[in-house]
Amino acid sequence: MTSAKDKKAFLRKTQIPELKLKDFFVGNTLNILGRLLKIVDYGNSTSEQYLARLTERVIIFAIRNGIQNIPVFIHQMETNGLRVINYKSSIIDNKIGKSFANCLDDLNFENLFGEFCLQGCEEIMFIEFIGEGASQSVIAKLNQNMKILCHTHITTEANKTSDTIFCGKIFKPIPRFEHSSLLLIKPHAIMSGSFGCILQTLDHHNINVLTAMSLRMTLKDAFDFMEVYKGVLPNFKETCFELAAGMSIALEVTCREYLPHLKTIDNYVDRQQRLDLSQCLPDYNPYNNPIFDDKMALEIHGKLREICGPMSPDIACKIRPNCLRAKFGEDDSKNAVYCTDLPDDIRTDLEYAFIVMNQ
């Protein structure tokens, strides 16, 4: 590897066992000997032609009953060798559907949304898979409750559609900040194909996902997010490097029995439209958080910690063999998931994941 500035070599040919060929696709971040490198383009046409077939992308969306099938569907796709590289929940209505179609200059999308006869705002979940034969695998497994939004193996088209959905402002995540807590799926768990199993485990414990968004943290983002653990967590630096080593997925979750106590999605949309969240960002202070008094949130916080288990996978395997960290963790920094440790930090973690990281 050579430096782009002075053209000097800084890494000779070497072996890194944890890196696989499927990890090399445009937009991914690789941890190479402690240095985080983001892939922005192919070096030559030969590399592009060879890797393009391994990095075919497909984006699907689910609404209504289709959202309930997502954990099983993702697990099936991961079993077939595909990986999730983007994940996002938002709201959709006829106006947003038309805006999206106009943005892509494709009326087929508008007609596709029109088939659902949308009444007001409805929740929608977007998932982007990558892998060899992604389109064929998804179409073969797709049931009638989930419809194809876009599938293509042409990199430029896939990137354009992906950026519009996952990076644009048309589809915004709508966090509730009510009766909920944060669960963060770490990069290694997603890259190893464990995301679907983790979602199935949550579903088995009657945990519902309210809001979801894929995050790509820089080292600075990771250090800011984990700042309260500095000097407390022995592997603080390694944990931050893991969070910055690729895509993580933030989930706002609640207990299934609390769903009737939540407001309708329209209430949350109206509230977000009234607030200019960007004006609040300069005052963001992780140490200036009011005492948390949401009893339902405290209960889901405790239940979520039990599902995650001890921070060390080695300890978790001995005392809680069925917890998430025992099943999917590798070591103390790559322990599959992060969940809020202290109840008073619930709101802070949710705000950082869904507001600060969404700017």
C-alpha cells in the first residue's frame, strides 16, 4: 500500500486473516493493522470487474406485516452468503413516495409505492444486501409481504439509490425517545452474518424494534460516544476501534407489551417537524443529563442488559450461555453488542445515535 500524497509505500504485502475478499467493496471501512481505511473507489478496471460480481447489491423495503418477517428474512439471506450493509427505518406517505421517485427519475418507484394505498404516515424498513448473486437470492426468497424496491449489479446505479435512501434527507429515522432503550450491533457481528440471528433472539424475548439506522462512526465519533467509559473500561481504546471498524446498526427497542402505550407514528412525525434538532446540538453534553424517570424505559433497559449478558464473552459463556455476547461475541471488545450501562444514560445514548450521528 502506498500513500496517496507522497506515493511512498507504508505497508508491504502481508497476511491479515480476519479480512476476507468480500470485505473489499466501495464504502466499506477496513481495520488494517490498527489503521482505519475507507474504500472510496477501485484502483483499476480489472479489480472492478473481478470484485463487482462479488459485491452485487440489492435493496428491499418492507411495510406493515412485512416488517414482522424481517428477522427471519435477514437470517435466510445471511445463510445464503449475503450481508447487510445498510439498514434504516423511516416513514412513508404518498408525498414522500413521489419525492423519492422524482429524485431517481423513475416513475416505477412511484407506482410501486402507490400499490400499497398509503393512508397517512406508515412505517417502512429499508435493507441493503451485498454479495454474489444478491438479486437472484433475494427474489427467490422474497414473499408477498415484502416487495422489491430496487435490484442492480451496476455499481453506479446501486450507489445512487443507496445514497438517496440511507444518506439523503427524504427518509428520516423517527426515534420515539419514550419507553425505549438503545442496542448497538457492532461491526464484527454484522460482517460475520449474525445480525439476523440477533434480531430473532430479540423477537424471541418479545423485544420490538421501534427505530433503526446504520451508522459509520469515525474514531472521533466512537471516542465521543464511549467517553463516559474512559478510564473505567480496560479495553476502552480497542472498543472504540471496533466501533469505527465498519458499519454498526443502532436499534431503539422496547418491550412488546409497551407498544399500546406509545403514541401513533403521526404524533412523532409532527413533533420532529416542529423541532429544529440542529439548534440543540451545540448544547449537547453527555454529562448534563436529567434524572431519567421513564419507568417503562427502566424496565426495558434492565431486560435488554439481561439479554446481552456480561461484557466479556468468556464470562458470558460460563454463566449466561444463551445471551447475545456468549453466542456472538469474540473477545472483550468484539462482544457483539453494546447496550446502555446506566439508566441515566438511556436518553443520552439514543440522542447520540439518532440525532448527533444523523447530522
